[in-house]
Amino acid sequence: MLTSETTFFLAFAAFVLLIMALDLGAFSKKQSHVVHFKEAAFWSAIWVALSIAFYFFLKNYGYLVHGITDMARLEEVQSKYASHVDLVSGNFAASLERFQANMALEYITGYLVEYSLSADNIFVFILIFNSFGVRERYYKKILVWGILGAIVLRFVFIFVGSALIQRFEWIMYLFGAFLVYTGIQLFFQKEEDEKIDPSSHPVVRFASKYLNVYKRNVTDNFFVRRKSDRKLFVTPLFIIVIVVAFTDLVFAVDSIPAIFSITKDPYIVFFSNVFAIMGLRSMFFFLSSIMSQFRFLKVGLAVLLTFIGVKMLAEHWLEGIGFKPVYSLYIIVTILAVSILASWLIPDKSGEHSANQPNS
């Protein structure tokens, strides 16, 4: 018998897959095409709207996620995932309202953190496409299937991480130290350190060794069967999909622990991850041409990671002085806003960013 959490998760997954199929154009004949600004803006707006709508859904119907029908079940879930939320003794309705408001706040904060940290993926996706010589008409199909694979990998990462945190609380301090280290490293990282050599990429080396790789693309297929001996091959497009999926997983190594500093609920972590990376996939197509203008964004992300890491390390002390979850949201928004405004207001005297702007 399925639990209420599993049932809700399956319904959520089916909904996301349906929207992804519509986005990809699975019900039309033209799937591989160049995505223009109008289409990119439309689907970006759709995903942002769905993300915000899910916030209000959690605030009013969050009990459906964990199947909370009475005070006993609410206390069980609260003690497991949200011990900082004070329930109203003897008042189930008021307690549930507090719990759902906290769920919604944690979700939207986690969504904002994941969305911000995933913005750096755009730089890497551009590097991947340019390094592998991918035609622009294949960008959308590769990103959709690559990120679908990334969602599966993140699902495993999130729920394994949650199980470890529930059993070994000290892992949160390990995550915090890692995020501080990552933030400092990101601050000093140079652009030349981010170049990609396709021939030496671990995924390419693995695929070349264990898979039958066709030497060229055949239309827009991921697989092709050779006519002479009916042997099945994977095309270079399929290899790039795997590269995108595992590249996203590498980024998740810092972004997912960051969200666990906001909520211990793996379902909220997963929901915020899915909406963030799917929305960012759509935004890739018009942000990729202007990302070079946000030259202080990487500095902002470095500060953001460092702040979250310090927050994880000092969690018990912060709780003792009354640091509320909403304060994290305010600080995160401020960090991002300052980095974006600085990019716009402070002129780039070197002119390097305009000269190095990537071509689609």
C-alpha cells in the first residue's frame, strides 16, 4: 500500500513530466528547433508562475504532502522535519496553519537559493555546447532530457542525504564547512579554470570505453541501428545529454546541502530543486546572451554559499538568539540584489566581458 507521501510524490512527478512533454513539443512533429526569445520568455513565465503557485498550494494544502489528518500525525512530521515550529497545544487547525506557512516559506527560500546557484549552470552549459560543437537547434532537446536525467540523480542525492542527516546530525556541520570552502573557492576562481576539453571529459572517456558510439549525429536521434549488422549505437547527442546531467549533479553537490540548511524536509528540497532547474532550463535561451553583463553575480553566489555554510555551522547558536527562517530569505534576496545592481551600476572598464560574451 502506497503512503500518502509516495502518492503525492507520484502525482507531482506525473504533473512535471506532462509540463515537460508540452515544453519539449512531444505532441508536435517539430521537436528540434532554434528557441527564440518569445518562446523562451513564454516558458520561463510558465515555470515561474507554477513555482509561485506551488508556494500558495503548500501554504493552504501542504498537509497533503505528508498526509496530515490529525494532531498526532502533525506532531510526528513536525518533530522529524520542523522541530523549530511551535505548535498550538490542543488546537489542530492553528498548528496546521503554522506548519504549512513554514513549509511554504522553506520551499520559496529553497527555490530562490537553488535558482540562484543554478544560474551558474548557464555558463557551463554554454561551455559544453561550444566545446562539443552542438548546433543551436539541438539545445532545447539536449537540455530537456539532460535535466530530466539530472532530476533523477538529484532525487537519489536528496533522499540519501536526508536519511544520513536524520541518522547523523553532525553531517550538517560537514555540509556547512564544505559550503564555506566552496564559496571561498568560487570567489577566487578564474574564468580560464572553467574550460572544457571534450576528449578528456570523464563522461566521454567512459562512454567511449563501454558504449558503442556512432561517429556522427543522425538527424536528431539519440540512438541509431547500423544497417549492415543491426548493431545499436548511441549518437554524440546522447553523450552530451549525459554530460549535461552529470554536470548538473556536480553543481548539486553544493546547492542541495545549501537547501538542507533551510529545511530538513526532503520533499520540500526536491520540489524546490525541480521547479528551479526546470525554470532555469527555459531561461537559458534568453539569459545566455546577457549573462556576461552580470559580472558580479559569481561574487554574489560566492557570498551566498559562504553565508549558508556559516549559518549551518552556527545553527544552534542562531536558534538561541531567535534567528527566524524568514531572515535567511531577506539576506539571500539582499545578496543577490546587490550583486545584480553592482553589475549594472559599476562600469566594466576593462571591456573583457563584452569581448568574451559567448556566441550561441
